[in-house]
Amino acid sequence: MECLYLPQLDQNATELRFDGDQVRHLRVLRIRPGQHVYVSNGQGLRAIATVVALDRTSARVVVESVEKEPGELPHSLTVAFGLLSAHDRIEWLAEKCTELGVQRLVPLRTQYAQVSHLPRRERLVAKMIAALKQSQRSVLPCIDEPTTIEELLQRTDTIPIVCAPDGKAPSVPSDNCTIIVGPEGGFSNSERALLKERSVEHWSLGGLRLRSETAAIAAVSLVVASWRSYMSPRNERMRDRTRGM
């Protein structure tokens, strides 16, 4: 089913209306009255709805059911990334993180970063909304204001993991975690010392020198694959049998 985005969706919704780009999207996909669609509010709710009316300027759907966080990861996954000078690379990273299930993005102001602010925030959010609809998610990741590594480590209550060439083979934790990747120039000596001082786990991603956004998606994919495997129906049945022994 196709997925629409409507922040106003709530648990008690019975009928929803759309206009603008979302109507054009439905028409391009040749959706017709009587067909079902998903509607996500980006805040954890996703509805199954039936299209009852559609013309050139508006659409109306009737809500059949509303689910809370369907298909979301069992733990919270955050990606903290060194700010990149190329806007399109940040957009690509945000899109793929959204599709894979990341819940929070934290831009990092690092010593070697060539920029200190997050450009085109509205455009970035629009890209993430498109990725939410593509992946049929119920949660739109939040984007923090740029911060430093020290501030990140002080306030995080998740397990921090940094992608580093001198790291060890990844061992995915069964708990909330934060993936940290540096900017184009890497981390400075003082930033690397801070990460080691705080006993942050270091992951090697195969020994090759990767772009920041590539390293982030590689690490996220490892975590997501592990957590999704744990969530699989077969593994759930095996755990149920184990608990009954």
C-alpha cells in the first residue's frame, strides 16, 4: 500500500482530508476510490484507510484502524554525524537513516568540520518525509541542533559507538545506542582522546576508508539487521519455547 503523511492523525480519527502535493502523489500513482492506503503522522501512529473521494484538488479517506509504532525497531537508534559541507550528502544520509528506522539525528560541530550549522533544514525534513512514506514508517526521526561530541556524551543515555579504523569487529548491543561518525577530515586528537576517555566502543567497518555517510549507513545496517533478526517471528517462537522449558 502507498503511504501518506498527515501530522494531524490521532488515535480517534475517523475521516481525513488531503490536498496539494499528496493529492498529486495519489493521482500519479493512479489510486482510485475503494483502494486502501497507509496514513502516518510521523509521531508513532499509522492508520489503514480507504480512499472514498479523489479529484484534482482534494482527497478524502475513511480510517479503518490505527496502529501504534508498527514495524519500528525494538530499541532507539540515534546517529550523530560530523557536519558535511555538501548538502546533498547530508540529505542522502538523512533519507537512508529514515528508511532504515533511525529515530534521532544529531549533527556534530567537530574541530575539522568545514561548516558549523545545518543548512536547508526545511528541505532536509521534506526529504525525510518522502523517505518515511517510501518505507511506510510511523515515526519521523527528529533532528537536533548541532552540538559538540562532549555535549553529546554528557547528555546521552544510550550506548555510544564510534566508527573508527582502529576499532574492533562490531558487537551489536541489545539496547538503545548512538552511532557516531566523524566529518570529512575525521576527528581531531582531542576528540579521539575524549571518546577513549569516556570508554566509547570503537567499531571497525572493514578497514577501508569510508565517507562519513557511507560509514553511518553501514553501521546502522548492522544494528538494524541484528535487531530485526531478533524480532523475527521464528526467533520469537524459539524464545517462547525456551521460556517454557
